Amino acid sequence: LEESAEALMLRLLSKVSRIDSSILMNNRLDARGDEIIQNTANMLRHHHNMMLDSDTNLTVADVQGKLLEYKPDIAFIDHIGLLTGTDPRQTEYQRISEITRQLKVAAMKMGIVIVELCQINRSGVKDNPGRFCDLQDLRGSGTIEQDANSAIFLENRKVDENADLKGADAYISTAIKYAKNREGPTGVVSMRWQPQYHDWQPAPKADYENIGEQVPWPE
């Protein structure tokens, strides 16, 4: 809903091939880079049952139909605020409530995971660099929290736009916060973000910094 399938595929190719995304976006591949990208595309095509669907103006019923068609193990929706309500007279609260509840029912019936990207109220991030947003900052409806098994927030950290992030060793230190977790603890996990590869990974265990309750280190 938010990006085209072509843009998403470029990000995936950059992540898997470890080729700087700016080179891909600007079509500046040399012969060796082009060979790597072709091999990466073939690997993704043959080893991953992945569908990128960039349809727009979808209702939650349309999404349910696509889930039945594709039968995924996990589905990402970017973002639920762009889904169309069934009744134009609905308020935003009613629309989001209907969407989250029906997606929860679909996930339970099909035995799959649905990851719903959500918007944050502007007041939750404005003039608050370095702070985590929380459940009360979710935009639209309290049912986002109620219907979710987990609610995960990215750290609102201002990035130096002049930073030269080139190569495999360059990254931005950041973190994620588990504000809700029905099947485990809540807390903060240190992360490394490499925008040049669109890659997002847990920081090495030695760099892990606990804030609040400790989250078990992912093996």
C-alpha cells in the first residue's frame, strides 16, 4: 500500500546482495555488480515463496482474500491506516477497530502471523528525539494494542544526515522497544541499522545494553 513492488524488490536485492542501495537506485552497477544482482534475484526466485503485492484502495476483506490466495506463513501490511473501511460513514477509530479485529480473526483462523505497520501520532515524536513512543502514541484506535500479541516501537533517534554510511562496517546504533509481548518479557533490544543495505539486525551480544526489563538475547 505504501511502496511499489519494484521499490521493495530493490531494497531486498540490496539487503541480500550487500550492494549499496544508492548504486542500485541510480543504476550504476558495473559488470561484477550486475552479475551479483542477477544471482541474488535467481536465489530469491527459487528459494523464497515471497509475494510483493502493491495493490491500493484495499479493504480488509480484500486483504483476507489475498491471504487465502497466497497462503503465506507471515504477511506484512504497510500500513493499516491505508486500508479502506467498509462504511464511508465510519470514524477513523471505527475503521481501524474493524481492520485490526478482522485481521486478528484471519490470523487465528489461518494460523499465520500478520505484521501490521501503524502510524504514530505526531505529538508522540515531535520535539522528542531520543525517546521511545509507546502504546498511547498509536494513531487511530486502542484496538491496535488490544488485538496485537506484540507491539514493537523503533527508537526515535535523530540521524546525522551528513554521516557517510558506506561499506559493510558502517551502521547506525539504534534500538527497538517491546512495549507489549503476550508470550514473553517487555524491554529494549539494541539494534544496528545499515541504510545503505536496508539491513536491520540485533547488535552483537557484547554490545547489548539493557534498558528496563531485559529481553532474552535472540540466538
